[in-house]
Amino acid sequence: MEELDVDIEVNPGHGNEKVPNNVGILVLGILSIFPGCFCYGILGIILGIIALALGSTANNKIKENPNRYTESSKQLVKAGRICGIVGLSLSVLYIIILLGVLFISGFSSQDWMYF
């Protein structure tokens, strides 16, 4: 009976540690999506960049020792990075559209001819 317990604990294919900041990466990634459409995109850019930076650090740790971490924590990091990319993209797109609208509406008025 003791031999079975030893085999389960020593199994190198399954890690027993969580990736550092795995939940934080996911939360920051999700939070970067909502401000991407509101708050003029600034907050979404900040949160998205932080999520991507923390995610790349976590990915480096996973690549150094892939059998050390649990599969669920690796998936949280992956999902957080994807959400961070989506949030960053939405925020940048929102700022580009906002600047385009301001540029077009600014030149469509007749006030600029008086300068």
C-alpha cells in the first residue's frame, strides 16, 4: 500500500505548485477588457500591459521548469495573457477611433479657416 502512495507523490508529470501571480494575471487581463471600451482606453492600456508583462514573466518560469507547476495554473496564465491582448487591442482601437472622430469633427467645422 505504501508503494502506491510513493508513486503518486513522485510522478514528475504533474506539478504541485501554482504559477506565481496566475490569478492576478487573469484578473488584470479581464479588467483590461472593460476599460478598453470606456475610460478613453487609457486604463485598459495600462492594465493590459501589466497583464502581458506579468504573463511573460510567468511563461518564462513555466519554460524553465514545466513539470513544477499545475496544469490549471498554466491555463490561468494563458487565459490572462489572451484577455490582456484583447483588452490592449480594444483600448488602442478605441483611442484610434476617438482620435479619428476628433480629427474629422475638428476639421469639418468652419472655425479653423479664421486662424
